[in-house]
Amino acid sequence: MTKDNKSIDTQKSDTHELYDFAVEFRKYKTELTKKFLNRKPWNPPDESKILSFIPGTISKIYISLGEYVEEGQPLLILEAMKMKNIVAAHRSGRVKNINVVEGELVPKSKVIIELELA
């Protein structure tokens, strides 16, 4: 690095806010990007909601509202890219809400079924 580059780096660090960052009991000072500062916070998944894991079409619904389902029981078929994916219950419970109908196109991460967990 030349002297000019060092002076530019020094000026940059003077204009940016430095944050403490701990790794294995050692603290470091670092700059954080705008993308990192504006990120969505992580929330634990709600186990009572079943989300579509891929965009696709609902081909067949095997359950009805109010029905009790066991863990691993097939709930519906989500067809995507000429493949039929069986969406199964990851927990036992009563079907509280079905947010899709057969033939509907769904985006990724849409809540398709809500359960009342047992």
C-alpha cells in the first residue's frame, strides 16, 4: 500500500462508525454494511403454520377443515417443475385453516395450512 492508500483508509474509518464484534472472547472493531444493518431480524419458525417451500400449483388437498392430522400424514400435493411434492404434517394437530384451493398458484413461503397443535 502506498501512503495515499493508507490516508484514504484512515479517512474512511473516521467517517464510518465502528462496532464491537466478539469472536471467542476477543473483541474486534469493525464497520458494518448498510445491507447488514437493514437486515430482517430472525424469528423462530411458527410450528403451527405450514409454508410452501417452493412456488407451484396445489394439485390435490387430502384434508378438510377441523380434521385431526397425525405427524407425517400427507396434507396436499404441491406440483412444481413437473414434480409432485407431498406436503406432510410436521406435527400432530387439528386443521385450523386451509389457505389454498386446488389449482391455485402459490409463491414460496406462503402460509398454506394452519394447525392447532396437540
